[in-house]
Amino acid sequence: MLTNIIYIAVFIILVFVLSIAVKAITRGVEAKQIIKEDKNLESSKIENIQNVEVINQIKELKDLHDKGILNEDEFKKAKEKKTILKLEKISMFYNKRQILNNLNLDINKQEILGMLGPNGVGKSTIFQIITGLKDPSFGKVLIEGIDCTNIPIYERATKFKLGYVPQYGGFIQDLSLLENLNLVGEIHIKEKDLRNAKIEKIISQFEFDSLLKIKAKHLSGGQKKKLVISMSLINDPNILLLDEPFAALDILTIKMLQEIIVNLQSFENITVVVCDHQARDLLSCVDRAIVLSNGKIIASGSPDEIVKDSSARSAYFGEEFKIN
Ligand SMILES: Nc1ncnc2c1ncn2[C@@H]1O[C@H](COP(=O)(O)OP(=O)(O)OP(=O)(O)O)[C@@H](O)[C@H]1O
Ligand SMILES: [Mg+2]
């Protein structure tokens, strides 16, 4: 009887000690986790502060320019290095197939960046990750210094004024050309007079007068492309993403579009990211180009530099390629 009582007492003491030990271990793990989260929070805070500083620096530079303290050249040079769009350690898997591999890309304010690379390398995927249409498997998208990886598509587009021309589609088939323009106009411009003025400007810029009533599905391939490009400009975007804008366009329309892109950069301070397989057309209107291969950026530089780059030549241009 006594031994039974002793056994039970020892058992109760053991359970008690064990539960204290388990609690202590759990608290230790929780504490470590909290410290780790704090550190992460702290480093992301520091990163965001640094990025906000960059935006403020640009504003300060613009003030100096507006007051005439910096001339056009000095202003352009000073803000050359200000990042507006940053892809940080982006990896993308479709099922188990890796498309993008730890990709880092800084795009500067008011830069026209060309993106080149063979079919299937992940160019459209990059645009979809920037707009939020696809979530990266790993990594972050920062716009104007703000981590927007988890900001939904519509909020991202309006908050950061993103304009996007997808590789395919981008309009409503059964609406006329004018109805498509009005639809996007009504989403972005509340004031009716402003909206109508903007749409009229686009109609004359893109020479749409004779096509206004035609259903979008009955437009030619090039006319459809022009419609989508014009729709992307209605909200006066800060960042314009163009996925193969030159495909299906005739030579004169390509020229018109190149002029629009360069004018947007000069007069509207817009940043443009454009990809296309018409490498010569693309290189003639960009400040910098990158070449993608096997999920990574293998070359980056001015149009002249990139066509001379040996990795870019072997992965994309081929040995015979010349700009002119
Ligand atoms: N939803 C998806 N599911 C599975 N694989 C996909 C999906 N979307 C894209 N891919 C694959 O990802 C790769 C990259 O596609 P992406 O469209 O980004 O290429 P791209 O560089 O734009 O090519 P292109 O020059 O032909 O337009 C391709 O191999 C494609 O098959
Ligand atoms: Mg594509």
C-alpha cells in the first residue's frame, strides 16, 4: 500500500517537472521566434526608410531643378540612379519547373528599360509579377520603396499608377473601340470633362476617328494592339509596362509608338519597361537593356554595350546581329 502511494507520488512529481520543462522549452522557442521576427521587422523597416529617403531625394532634386538651381543635365544625372521599381531575389516556379532564379533588378525613375530574351524565358511572367497578376514563389516587388508583393492588382495599379499592355488581349471583345476607351476612362478619371478631353486626345494621337464604332473583336491585329496601348495611357501612368507592343504593328505605327514612349519619358517623367522580339526597334528607343537567359539576367547595359556583350550574343542576338 505504502509503496503504491510512493509510486503515485513519484509519478505526479515527474509529470509536474516534465510539464515545467516543456513550458520552459516552448517559451524559449517562442522568445527566439519573437526576437527573430523583431529583427526581420527592424531590417524591413530600415529598408523601407532607405527607400522612402530615395523618393524624398528625388522630390528634393525636382525642387532644385524647378527653382533653377540644377540645370536639365545636372538634374537628369542626379536622379539617374534613383530606383522606382525593384525586383528582389525573385524566383518563380510553375509546378516544379523553375522559370526565374533569384532575379534582382533595379529600374530607375524615368528610365526606359528594354527586356530581351528567348521565347519562354519569363519576360511576360516578370510583368505579371510586377502587376500582381502572379505571385512570385519567392522574393519581393518594391515600387517607390514600398513592398507591394502582397498588395492586390487593382490597388497596386491605382496606388502606383501602373499602366500595363499585356502580350495578348487587354480589351473587351464585344465592346466598340470607343466603349473600351470610355470604360477605362470611367475607372480612372472621375471628372467627366477631364475624361472626355483625355479620350479625345488619345483618339487623335492614335488616329482612331474612323474606328470608334467597330467592335474590338473585329479590329485588325495591329489595331487591337494600338487600342490596348492607348488604354494603358488613359490614367497617365507613372510606370508603363509594355509586353511586346511592337508585335503586329506596321513600320509607321512602330515609329509613332517609339516617339510616344520617348515623349512620355521626357515630358511626363514616366518610367517604361518594354519587352519585344523586334530587337532593333526596341534598342532604338531604350536607355538600357537587359538580356535574360535561364532564369537570370545575363547582361545589362546601353543598347551599344548590350549588342557587343558576348553572353548576350550567344544567348540571344547571335553572332551576326547588328543594330543598324
Ligand atoms: N500558368 C502557367 N503554368 C505553367 N507554366 C507556365 C505558366 N505560365 C507560363 N508558363 C511557362 O513559363 C515560361 C515563361 O513564360 P513567359 O510567358 O513568361 O515567357 P516569355 O519570355 O514571355 O516568352 P515569349 O517571348 O514567348 O512571350 C514558359 O516556359 C511557359 O511555358
Ligand atoms: Mg511573353
